[in-house]
Amino acid sequence: GIGVFCGSGGVEPQSETNWRYADESHVSRLIFVNKLDRMGADFYKVVDQVQNVLGATPLVMTLPIGIEEDFVGVVDVLSQQAYVWDESGQPENYEV
């Protein structure tokens, strides 16, 4: 299954219910944190909630570059590449 969590809203009650159903059914999960450009967004708070509220052990594969209005891209931890977007919508690629 895929879980999508809001960068500012985090883990919500319905997410907890769905997570419990997935646990009971032994379903593997992938989590995506979106809306990191929104006011109040906090990627690391969401990761903590996944651990503490859902009881999961997340393996973070992508890290944000910046947050809220300063969010500009992501770092792919596995490939060690950073992707930074500008107003054109085209990413710049950097090796980390």
C-alpha cells in the first residue's frame, strides 16, 4: 500500500486506522510526504509521527531541501543525487 501524509498535517486518525488494517493484512507500505512547501510543513515531525503514532520504523530514502516557502528540491539518498527545481519547473541535478 501507499500512504500519503501531508507535510503540515502529518499522521491523521484515518491514517492510523488504515495503517492498522495494513498491519493486520501484512501489507508492505511505502510512504510519501507531500505539501512540504506549505506553511507549517515539517518532514521530520511526520517521520517521528510514523514512528511514534503508527509504530513503524521508516527507512527514509529521500530528504527535502528546504521547507515551507524555502522548499526547493530533494536529495535521493540511494543515488546520492540532489534535484533542485526553479520557477521553470526543470530540475537541476547535483551529485551529493
